[in-house]
Amino acid sequence: MIETGGSGRLWVLSGRHSSYALYVTDRDELLHLHWGPRIAVEDAEALAAEPGPPERPFESPLDGREEYPVEGGPRFVRPALSVHAGGVRGTEWRFSSGTVLDPGTGQELRLRFHDPLHHLDITLHYRMRDDGDVIERWTTLTHTGNAGQEPVELLRADSAAWSLPARDRWRLSHLHGRWAAESRLARTELTPGEKVIGSRRGHTSHHHLPWIALDGGEATEESGEVHSGALAWSGAWRIAVQRLADGAVQAVGGVGHDDAGQLLLAPGESFTTPVFAGLWTDGGFGAASRAWHAWQLARVVPGADRSRPVLYNSWEATEFEVSEEQQRSLAQLAATMGVELFVVDDGWFGARTSDRAGLGDWTANPDRFPHGLKPLADEVHALGMQFGIWVEPEMVNPDSDLYRAHPDWVQHHPGRARAAFRNQLVLNLARPEVRAYLWERLDTLLSGAPVDYVKWDFNRSFSDAGWPGDAYPRRLWIDHVRGLYELLERLRAAHPQVAFESCSGGGGRIDLGILGRTDQVWTSDNTDPLDRLAIQHGFSQLHPARVMAAWVTDSPNAMGNARVSSLRFRFVSAMAGVLGVGGDLTRWSEAELAEARDWVALYKRVRPVVQHGELYRLRPPEGDGLSAVQYVRGEETVVLAWIQAQHYGDAQPPLRLRGLDPAATYRDLETGEVHRGAVLAHRGLRTGLGGDLDAAVFHLRRN
């Protein structure tokens, strides 16, 4: 719902529990008023009538209060917008109009401003639906000048700025990590100054996810005010959080990692930023996560109402030693285990016998698959499974037919060495001829065999992001990602039966932008079941279990921990998301295969609750004690619990469950034991876990 007040210059957007308010002053200053509990228009008008901050030397009354701070005029905070044209940097706003649209999927507020010197229109977009509390914000910049006028250079064009009131303290939560250790949660005091997170690698990166949460230091998993934001962009990005001298906080974020230039807008051209979404809740970090999950499943992830199948991926069993007969044998074992999707990973195409050759040549290796992929795909289908393949379309090996034919298609700088990191170079998807080639190759691939799933990998960061001969080569950073989106959207439209998974050496490209074009993401190359608990805990702060791929692999794990764990612990760890298996099944004993079959069957029974239910983090994976997550959907609830190590023979504390009816009773579908809802909520569920690396699954249904 969007309400207008203040003589048409004030707006209040309201969702289920929260409101967002802003207004334009008679000096055409767009000021932020409120982001928090629901308020009426009259409340917002009262806020607008309050006097501004007192004037102080060296301070700007706009700083921290302006809805979208720009470079130019009396402003000293980090700008969300910086432009250059005709030797003049910065902008001066003139308010043009405020329009409320109802396109059918939710009302949208558009506030349009104009800079007459640069002939630049700035439109701020806001959308907040009645059934939730996520507010989506983005910005459109349009050069309105006549043909022949000078282009406007966008040095920085963020999607949104978020303003928070002064508090005694602020605490910042964000996700950090590295390859094989992604999505780890950090909570730190936000001291005066600025905290910047982002990626200068051309993809979202393993090092930070584009998400922040801010609270006053008192919020818990179950209570307290939390403001959070997430950026829908799969390339280089930046979010800067500033705590100002008066205690107010402002966060800006968008594409690109610096202010060195992004795009040139010629007369008549526009640039629309990706969405930077925000959410307020007073139910703590758990309520914030559940609201984010519900919004993504309803509004972002394609086909999210469909459950994702149990998959088997052959990489850890074969690596590059791929053959049709060997894949057939693995498929037969996977089928007896109850697997629903069989995936041939790297090594099926071109001259791909190692990571030194073949990338870019997307045709089946004739020695390994003399009749192409179709015979294997048909046999996999005959076994009752779907068929999937691995690709890495944005990359090329110097030792490939594609590179020999088109060495200029890669990102590079003239006169500089081409750094073949991981023995591969990055194709420039900003070039239309590159996208046309990839479309033809991938469309032919998906048309020539009954492929149901594509694992789309991206195993190398940008390092030589040049584009010789282009008039403004820096646009590559944005246009590569827009080219990726275009290619994925075109392939999905042409092959609607094919599901896509985003992978980037594990969790290097996970964000709302890629999730709007794929069905799931590969969370991390680290499949150690204990390490995964912390990775999955951080991932769940923003993203739902329905998109989180997790595998059971061999023990000890390939990550080098030398940790031996049971199939029980490995399966229960991986059952927290979209279950997959990635071990060498030819080395598993009959007893292990039989046990795995039972775990897969159990997962299928709990899958509707895990993938589509509401998530409650009961105990975080801290220290070496008990951790657990709970999923609730309708009359059913599922609890996954793990213990790293038991000490002194102590019993583990009961798990106090959430989201249940205290007046009802709940029956354990495996044991038949009946529990009272009030007891589960206040005393808790006894897990019986003990020893080292123990785990359990509890599946309860309301009587």
C-alpha cells in the first residue's frame, strides 16, 4: 500500500508489519522520514514538520537524512550517485514528479528528478507489497539531451541508500569468507566511520555476500529490531555503511567496486540499476531470515514451488577421467540409492582431459562419447533419473579451438600478458558476438540431448578486465553481467524443462540477481559435514534451504581436514538444504549403499518441510556442542540436530522448538512417540545425541 500526503510531496509505503516514509521539501530535497513499524500518513506528516538538525560549522544538515545522497552541493557523506559531463562533476536535483503505479504485482512509487545542466533524469523506484515487508528499491538514469550532446559518464550509480536513526550503538552483521569457507557470519560493533564490503573480482565472490543487517546491539535470534538489506547483482559490487558523527547510520550500495567510471550514457540512453532490497522486523534475526526466505520463494527464485530433486554428481568419483561406460556404472549405483538427478561434471567435452584444455569447445569428446551425450542421457532417463551436465561458458582455455579462432574475445589489455589463472581466461560477455557464439553452442547442446539440468560454473575472477578497441572499456564490468543475465534468460525461455544451478568454485556467485535466473546454487566446494554447518548457518541468514545445494561425499573429506565422519553425520548435515551425493560410489560397501538408500528415502519424506517450510535456527554451530535447525510447514515440523563432541558424559540440553501450537500434540513419525506442544516449546525436545560427530533427524506431525 502506498499513501500520499503533504500536498502530494510525502509518501508512506506500508507492508504487513512495517512502513517506509519520505518526502520532498520545498527546496526539492528528498528526505528520509521513517523505516520501521507501521505508521499512518499523519504520523509521517508530523515527522516532516519537525525542525531539522541545528546548523553547525563544517556540517551539512542533509547528511544522514537525505534519501539518495548525490555528489554536489552541501553534502559530505559518501554519495550514491556521482556523474561527470562537460568538465563538471556532480548533480543538482530539481523535483519533477511523484507517481504511484499499480502494475498488478504490487504498487510502485516513482520519484523523478532532473538535472538541467547534465540533461539527466533520475528516477527513484520503490515497491513494497502488502503480503510482506521487503521493500525493493532501484534507480533509473536517463540522458534526456538532444542528439550530438556530450554523453554523461556514470562514475558511480548506486541502487539505493538506507538511512537509520541515531542510536546509542549500532551493530553490523555481514557474511565473509574465502574459497571453501564461505558465508561465515560476523557481528561487530559499528564504530564512527565507514565499513565497506564488496567484490572487485567481477563476480559476487567467496569473500562477502551482498547482505548486511543492522541492529542496536540487543537483537537476538528471536527478538529485537533488525534492519537488513541485500543487493541483486552478480558482478563486482560495494556496500558502504557509515556511522556519522551524530550517531545516525546510512548505507549505500550498488554495482562496481569504486568510483572510477561505470558507463557512458549518450542522449536517449538509460541505465537501470539492480534492486537493493531492504527489510525491517522487530522479531530478531530469525524473523528477518524467514521474511527474506518467503520473499525470495514468492518473488525471486523461478519455480520455487517445485521441490528440487536429490542429485548425484560424478566429479569426486572421476574428476577428469570421464568415460561413457564409467558414468553408466555410477548412474546404475545412484539409481539404486534413490537418486533422482544424475550429473556428469567436468571432462565430458572437447579435449578436456585436464584443466589445461577444452574450455570453450562445448561438444562431446568423441573418444569418450562417440555418439554424443544422448545415449547416456537416454539410459539415465531409463533408470528413472533426470540427466544433467556441467559447463563453464564464460571461460576459455588457451588450448582450445575457440581461443585459437578468436583470441580477441577474452578480457585483456593491449601490450600486457594474459594471465591464465587456473589455466583459463575470461570471455568478454559484453561483446555480442561472444554471446551469440555461446547461445548457438549451448542451445545446440541442450537441443541435441535430453538434458534436464545444467551446473553453470565460473572458476576464475576478473584480473585483466580490458577491452581493446572499445570506446569505453570500463563498461565491461557491468555489461559482462548483463550479458550473462541475457544469455541465461534466453536459454531458460528456449528450454523451460532445464534447471540451472549457479556455481563459482563453490559459493563465489550467490546473490539475488543470479537467484532470479537459476533454480539453486552450489553453496561451497567444501563438503566437510562439520565445516558445512557454519557455512549453512551463515547462508540461511538471507537465503532459503530450497536453493542451498549440499552434498554427501567421501570421508575423510577432500578439503584436507583429515576428519572421519559417519554417513549419518554427513547425510544429516546435507539434508539441511537440497540433498546431493558426490562420493565415489564404486568404493562404497554394500552396507554403506544400503544405509545411504535409507537416508535418501528419509530425506524425500522430510523434503517438503525442509525445502518449503519456515526455518528456525535453534542453536548455532558454535564451539563443539549441540547445534540444530527446525523447519515448520503446516502440520509438520522437522528438526536436524548435530553434536561435534561430548564432554564428561554430559547430556545435551533439550531443544526448545518454535512455531508450534502449545495446545496441540505432535507425533514422531519414525518412533510413534507423542509430544505435547507446550513441553516442546518450554522444556524442549531431548535429542539423545552423544559421543563425537553424532546427528539425528526428528519428523513430527500435529495430531
